Amino acid sequence: MADKSTILVVDDEPDICALVINSLKLGGYAGIAANDGRQMMRLLRTEPVDLVILDLTLGDEDGLQLLKQVRDTENLPVIILTGRGEPIDRIIGLELGADDYLPKPFEPRELVARVRSVLRRALPSDPTDARITFSRWCLDTASRQLTAPDGSDVVLTSAEFDLLAALARHPNRVLNRDLLLETTRNRIGTPYDRSIDVHVMNLRRKIEADPKSPKLIKTVRGIGYIFTPDAGETG
């Protein structure tokens, strides 16, 4: 199928690359492999990549730095697939803009499901409610772009975009973490899953005048968050 999505798999283990690419093929996707950061960046420049699956341990290269490089240069969703399963690695990965995180060993069908979910979130939304404005910001859900009050474009990960869209569509209403987690990742995490807080922190850095004293996205302790669009007009 000529229009199927192309997934770039970045891993220095050929067996893992082969397993992932075969699983993606069975799921209806095309897969290409890179064994290091240099090859990854070359393929990103020359191939029509729709999503990156990135290992954090590539020989003596730091996968987190490669993730940051992708986020700084490309507007692509990224799924981390790695044997580094420490919570701090997951938190840092999410802070740097990863859209999902799956530890090794992994179930191939779950990986394909995660890919499908992340790609689905990256698709344009229903244009009937395409533009949401708040505090001189403009969120375009059709083109999936956020425009700042000064007219500049603000780059958001797909999870950050979906989180902001969910909040902006329900202004002045408390939304709990489970609902927001389901919105941003298409599944409800465990009661200990705090990844939504990481995404909120990242969003605040991008849209709040003072992320440490937020006016737009406020915390409701023990419950979740509330979006107050008019608060950004003051000051």
C-alpha cells in the first residue's frame, strides 16, 4: 500500500531491528532501520519518516541526546523502546518530548498498538472546531499547530498537543488525571502513572509566562488540572 506510514527504527541490535520491522510490516507499516545517530539523522533527511522508534542505548551514544536532537530538528512523534527501564529514564524521556515509552523485553503486538495510537493522535482533527483561541494564543486542531501571541509557531509533541486541546475544549472545568491520560495516550495508566504531570510541566514551559506560577493550567491537588484561558490576559 503506497500510502502506509513509514517508521524509522533506531537500534544498534540487528535482531531487534528485524523483529520490530517485521512486526510493523504485519501491522501494515513500512519500517526502515538505523544503527546509530548519524544514520538516523541521514534517513530523517532523505526518507519520508512518519514516526521514530528510538533505543536509548546505542553503543557509546546517549539516546536521550539523540531524542533531543530529533525534537529540536523534526516535528515527528517518537516512541522510546529501551532496556533502560529505570523510572528516571522514562521521566527524562517524556520531559525531552517522547510521545510514549516501552521497556524491553516487549510484546510486538503491544508495540504496534502503541505506534497506531501515536500516529492516530498525530492525524488532523475534525475541522468543525478547528481553531481554539485563548489569551491571544491560537490552537489549530486541523493543522495541529499552536501559534503564540507574537505570531510565532510553538512546537508541541503529539501528546502535549492533545493534552492542551483537551484542556482548551473544557475551560474552567477540573479534569482528572485519568481522563487526561486517556486523551493523550489512548489508554488509562496505572494509579502510579504520573506521566501526565510531566506533559503538563512541559506545556507550562511553552505557554506560561512563569511556569513556576502558572496562570493558564492550574493544579487541583489530588484531582488533576483546570484550564483558565482568561487568566493569561492579565499581567
